[in-house]
Amino acid sequence: MTQSNAPVSMRQRLLAANAQRRLRQAATIPQASLSLDDSSMSICLAREEFEWSLDKRGQYDASTQQICWTVSAAKTPVPATHHLVVGGLLKIRNSGAGPATVGNIVVTVQKKFGPKWRQITSDIADKTVGDFFPAHVGTRSAYICPQADNPEGLASFKENSYSGPLEFFDDDSNSVFSLANGYTLQPLQTRFLGFRAEFRELQALLAPNEQFRVQAIVTFGNAGARGNSSATSGAVCHGIDHDGDGTADNNIRSVPIRQTFIYPTAATLCNDSVLLQDSDGSTNYEQVLSDSAEVLLKTPAPSAGVYTDCAALTAPATSVLVSVCTAVDALTGSCVAWKSFTVQCCPPIDLLACAEVLVEVEPPFPSFCSYSQGGFGGPGGPYQLLAAAFPQIWSVSNPLQVGIGNYMQFNSAPAVQAYLPAGGPPSALTATLINPTSSSSGVFGGQVLTLKINLALDDLQGAQARIGELTFCPRGQFAQLLADYEISPSLAAQLDGWTVRQILDLAERVLGGSVPSPSAADLNALVEPLAVAFHGDGQEDCTPSLFAAGYLCNP
């Protein structure tokens, strides 16, 4: 054996003296010792490629005293994103005599290159800034004792383009928190710390069914000079800025846990379908949607005021459950109590859209008037009104004609008076007639002429809202129309939404024989109540008839 006589440098002597001083301090200062025994992790893979939006609008329909609500739910494609979520529940126990202050937590994903595991990405948080994502990706480092990182022995970590948010949940306080608020374990204290680490687009690095490993490393201070017997404790380190405040710290230890997984073959598609709900207080509407949709709803609004209605679009979050054992049966060794932590994989949807409609109740129609066949055919007020207005509306160059194809022409008010009221079975004209007193069209010709005169007299008033622009709106009450007015359900459905003027045009074509259907008899059943819609049900008082109130709507 040879003995070295090389001189010891001043620097070496200082390092040895500092080490001895730290050992003496460690012997007198109560030290912390953390372990992560019984901790656990789970994973899920999610894909997001849709965004949902919700809108609601309302409009008051004075003719029905209802508010018509339009609810629009839109499903919009967006560029697909994948995220691997790691949910962890750390059972952290301080078995030492002094408090342990956590400086940083690193969650890494490792992939095998040959026989060895190598880090491919990390999520990081420390006591100074909290979560590194997204402000410190690629720029800020987290420092650990390198003995804790197996097998590479890395002393520092940075986030990269595959990193995502790292969130913590303290089971003791039942709250989400930032590591920047501090996390300390007192002597002999056990705390359960849940975390959610998100990694993005890892399908670029990991293949389906490929094995990968997740490593969570907790670094803390006041650790003493030596490691303990725990296989996961790691050795003590000095001169490490473990909490990111820019100061090198002594007596630092890093404690890891590791768990191996298989990369999923398919991702969970997030929010592919949603639940649309709406309620006006008396009726509830629910529908599951897998695509964009527009829904029309109606609410009675019998009195003036502001009416508010809301629609909701929801989808539950999907999640994974992480559990650790908290109590073991002394005889069987089996677990008898568990602590669980739910980690969100797909985010929930919770959208609310509300609309307000101001209702100022007014008569459902302006001051409309219409008159019957008998009114125009008699000597009273309706005929006098027609006689006064006739030369203002019709002339030699623009005669009063009714019917398209074959037609009847009336050159004066007395000629109309002589023809009305018309009777006989409803039918079409078989020839063109000038100033007739009867025709083959029977009662149908008289009702079409009466409706045309009523619209012409109404148009002469010059108001913006005219009888001809009102719409026929049976609202699905086809059976009632058939019972009350003998209007065919198929005809009512065909003309639903037509204006009175459009129905008059169709009636003139049927009267003149220009179109074969509908039949004159079927159409006459509708034209008759239209002609006297503002006739007061025979009272000649210009009030809406029951037909007008029930089946005509403002444009």
C-alpha cells in the first residue's frame, strides 16, 4: 500500500469544514423525512374536436298573445387536440421530527429507449411561481436531487411543447390550490395531495399499446444530512434552489414514485353530444343533441311586462378515479379503508343563454274591417262604402275582374250589387262573364269576389299592416278547423304560413279554371271565413271573428 503525501488545498479544507458543520447542525436541528408509500396514479386519453355555443331570442306574437322563443345550439368543428391526463393521489408522510416544506413537484413521462427509461416531457410547479404552464414553458427550471430521477439522474427539468397544466387538490382542506401558496407537513403528519397533470399530443411520441412510465418527484427542505432506510427517500443534497426563489438551499431531498402504463389505442371523444334544456316555469323541454339544432318554443304572455326565459346546454365531465389504501386489516393484510380522488379527463359543458322580451299588450290587429256578400249586395253601409270607393280603385282601363283564366268583370258598384250574394254549389267558371247576375261558380264566385273587394277597400286606407299581409296560421289545429269550418286538414297544412293575398291569388286561379286543385269546394271552406274575418261574426262591427283570432297572425 502506498500513502499519498499530496498537499490538501485550501478549497478542499473549506469544503470538508462546511460538511462537518452541516453534520453538526443536522444533529441539533429537527429534521424532516418524507415518504410516498401507497401513492397511486391513473391515466386517460381525451380528444377534443368540437365547440358548442348557445343562443336564445324571443319575439312577441300579439295575435296569439304568445312569445315565440328561438333556441340555437351550434356544434362547431375545431382543430382536433389530444391530451393525456395523469391523475395522482400522493400519500405524503413526514416521519421526521421537523417540518417539511415542499419546494417543487415534477411529473415526468418516460419512454423506453432500448433497455433504459428516458424522459420525454414534464409538468412542473414550484413554491415561487406555482404552475410553470404556460408562462414558463422552456424557460424556467426545477431543481431536484439527481439521485431521485431513475435512471437518468437528472438534476433539473424544464417543460416543453408537450407539457400542459399541473393542478393540485388538497384533500385536507377540500380545495384546489397553487403550490406557490406553500405546502408544509408537520412532524408525523400524513397528507393526501391529489394532482392532475396534462400532457399534449403525445401520440407524436408514443404509439398505441406502447409501454410508458410516469414519475412524480416531490422535493422538500429540512431533510437532514443522510437518507433513511426507505427505498424512495433519496440522498440529501446541498446547494440546490429547490423552491425557485433564486437561493441555493441545503439539506434538500427528492422523493419519487413511478408507475408504468400502456398508451391507449383510442381516445375518449369529448362532448360529442349535449343535453339542451328549457323551462318556462310550466313546461319543461329536454333534448339530447349530437349536432347543431334550432328549437322553437312558445310561452303564453297574456299581460304586459318583461318576460325572461333561459335555456341551458350541458354535458358532464368524464373522469378517472385514483384510490389509495388508508387502513389495512392486521390479520388478513387486506385494505379496509380507501381514499379516492376524481380527476377530470374531458371538461364539462355548462352554457346558459337567457333572453328578455318586453310585452306591451295591444289589440291583436289594427282597426280592420271586412264585409259579407250580403253587405255588398244590399243597400246599406257596406254597399255605400263600395260605391264611393269604386271609381278610386277601378276604371275602364283597370276593371274589377275576379278569376284567372275565365273571369267575371264588373264595371260598376251597381253591377256588383246585382250579382251578390251568389248562391249554388261551389265550382269553377266555365266562361268569361261581363256584369253577370249569376254564374256556374255558385257561392264560390261570390266569396272570392267579396274577399277581393275587402282587400281592395282595406288597401285604400294606406296603413302599413294590411289584411292581405296577415298569414294563415293553423298551428296544427287541423281537427278543430275541420270541425268548426269544414276546412280540409290537408289544405290547411298546405297553406300554413300563406298570406291572405296569396290565398286570394290561388282562389282566383281555381275560380278561373287555371289550376285543377285544390277543388273549389275545399277552397271555398277557407275563403268564406277569410272574406269576413273582420266582420264581427255577423255583427258588421269591424271586430275580429273567432276565425281571425284563432287562425290569422300578424306578419
